[in-house]
Amino acid sequence: MPKRALLSVSDKTGLVDFAKNLVTAGYDLISTGGTATALRSAGLSVRDISEITGFPEMLDGRVKTLHPKVHGGLLFLRDNEEHRAQAKAHEIEPIDLVVVNLYPFEQTISKPGVTLEHAIENIDIGGPSMLRSAAKNYRSVTVITDPADYAVVAGELAAKGDTTFATRERLAAKVFRTTGYYDALIANYLAQRLPEPESFPETFALPLRRAQALRYGENPHQVAALYGQFPQHYQQLHGKELSYNNLIDINAAVRLIREFTEVPTVAILKHTNPCGIGNAATLAEAWDKAYATDRQAPFGGIIVVNRPLDLPTAQAIAEIFSEVIIAPAFEPEALALLSKKKNLRLMLNSETSAPAPGLEIRSCVGNSFLLQGGDADIVSTAAWKVVTKRPPTDAEREALLFGWRVVKHVKSNAIVYAARDRTLGIGAGQMSRIDSSRIAIWKASEAKLDLKGSIVASDAFFPFPDGLIAAAEAGATAAIQPGGSVRDAEVIAAADERGLAMIFTGQRHFRH
């Protein structure tokens, strides 16, 4: 008895050639709708699915393969005597190979102005059902959902007359990944349309397609890949392919630079931590201020700017080795100069406005994941409260805003000393806040930057007065912190004793 193959595809890439290989391997072809038309146009003999089921396609093609003679032919166990008897009694013949790819739901919903009705019409029902039935019985059935697998299957059929068990098992796993991705797309699309979408539903599906294989992860012995859609507003203009660490650093850099829109700003980051930020009338001046904060850490770092990168700034940046430079545009002379550095990656970031904060996802113990809402990118001053006897001066308030914008992007425990237009010292990631403060003071000293008249920003409350006292002794005249410690009164008293102005923001910005 000849084997039978059922073909029903939206993507007809390579279909005819593969179908010819099936015929050569002794398969009868069964098909539906447009797929059958395409095969017949190529001169192939094809039976309509209605001939198999004895039932016409109906409801505008919504019902055609949802039939026991299709799913029975896919699911019955060939080595089960009772299954064989039932199949014979109901005139169900085996279907040995299935080629199905799904209605283009993802492409449909990505089109501008797509209606709900049009999206729903592109939700495939019969396709996933056939794929799942065939994949469940992969011991006997070969199932293909991706044209990229045609060559392997055709090669095995030509060489051995059948596919190997290993190939059928691999293709079955691919089917369930494909249908899982497809269902997650539909679930998320419909959920986002709800009047009050659930922030954290009981079950959560994240549709992810591999966008790019990476050379390695954080270290060369770790494998890695990028999943999901790489943001369209990014374009790599020059340099080696992006690494795992580059991508993490780029994300941190872009989040930081979103805080600054009013004046030209340069930020330098290393291992996602800011190590220098400056504001000025020109990018070149802003670079000088940012680089002056720390002249050692920027080696091999990430540089991000919020204005088109000009030649004078590029010439200054080119004096040190950097991994990535990110800008909304590169002037031709600047691009030509920096493109001479083969190991430097140049990234165009054409994003015009900050996106709404989405979900942040982290892997946790075992196969669990942590989800949280994103920390709003742009600082709001509406809830700020002066808690000391002396309010900050206008100049201090500007510096406090600058420092608070920066400190929320520094790993906890985070301390930033700043002026109104530049960072002066940054302490990050220490086990105690006083240690972060000491590091920030030491960094400023190494850079020969005077902290007299500076402000100090802390991403979380000072748990004891010692951190604030250290800041005052270093020369800070104003402080900004969330507040909320049981010792807030002691910290406020320490500030008042030293004539410091202090603001409580009421909002913490831990970054673990």
C-alpha cells in the first residue's frame, strides 16, 4: 500500500519540489484549497481532503481537516491491534507524513491598522490540530512545519525510503514549540485588547523567536542566543557582531540616556554601571565632563549620546578604546573616523520617545522566572519633599535632579556625587551604603574633582546617619534619597546639624 502525505500550507516556499520528492518516494498526495491548486498547477496528482473525509469543506474553509478520518489516520497506533481493527471498521487509512504551516497570524497583527476581525480570521485551527495529532504519534508519522526541514526529510526518504526515528522525534518537538509560540502570540494579542488587562495572569506565555545566535554568553564557555524581535530603531553601522555583554550594556545605556533630553549629554557605562555623565552646550564639552569623572573605567566601555555625534566629539572619544558607541545619528566625518576602528561597534538608535515600561524578566532558581513591571524611565519630581530645615537652592535642586536621574541606573547600593551638569564620583554595587560612598569619594579624589558644594544621591534610604555624615565631610551641601528608614529622624537631624538640604523622593530605585 502506498504511503500517504497530507499537505496544507500557507507558506509555499519549496513546496512543489518537496512534493515531487514525496511522489518519487512512493507517497500519494492529499491536499486542501490553495495548496492543492499549486500542486496540480505543477502537474502533480493530488486528492482533495474531501475525498478522504467524505465531507465538503465548509464555513469559508474553517472546517475541512477537522474530521476523524484525518485525525484517526494520524493518531492510531500502528502496532496496536485494537487500534488497527477500529481504523479498519471505520475505513480510516493511515496518514504517514504531514506538511503544515500555519495561517500568518504574526504577520497579520504586525500590519498597521489591522482589525480584530481580520486578525481572528488568521487564527489557524485545523493546522495546529493536525500538527499536534501527527506530532503525538511521531513514532509512525513524520510531521513538518518548517520548509527548512524539507531537505533533510527528502534526503532520508531518498536514501532509506523512510525518515529516521531521531528525525521524527526532533520534528515533533519542533511542532510543539511552533504551536506553543503561535498560541502565545494569539493569547497576548487578545489579552492586550482587554479593557483591563491582567498584569500578572495565573499563566504566562511569552512568544519568543530566536533573533540571533551569539558567539558566547557572559564568558566564552557559556552558550547564548538572543530571542525576541531586535528593536527596529537600532541599526549597527560598523564593527563586529554584538555580543551577549554588548546587548546588556546597550540596554542599560539607552535606558540611562532617555533621562536626558533637554541638553547635549554624554554617558559612559561599564558593566551596565554609569561611570561618567556630563551635560553641556555641545557634545564635546559634555564628553569632557563625563570622561573627567573616571579616566580608568571607560576603557572598553559603552558610550551613549543624545545628539548626532559630531567630528570633534568623535575625535575625543577615539583617543580611548570603547566597545560600543550609540547615537541618534552620526555625522559623516565622525562615522568615517570611527569606522577605522575595526573592533568598535557603532549603533544608531533612532528611538524618538521612551516606550512605556514593559515587563522585566529574570531567570531564577531552577526553571522559574521572576516578572516585574519596568521601572519608569523618566524621573518625576512631583512627590519630592524637603525634610530639612534648609531647602535646597535652585542650583542645588538642579544638581539633585541630575544626580537622581543618574543614581537610579547605578547598581545598588548606589551613591552618586554630582554637580548640576556632571557626575563627580560614583559608588556602585557594594554590600553597605557607606562603602559605596567611600568609593565615590575616592573616585572623585583620584579624578582630582572637588566635592565641595556637590550633592549626593542615594538610590535607597540611608539606614544610618554615617553615610550622610561622610557626604557632608566630603563637601556635599545637599542630599536626595527615598526616605523610609526607621532612623530617618536621625539622618534628618544629622543633615540639619551640618546645614545640609535634603529631599525625600518617596521612591526607591534598587538595581540588583
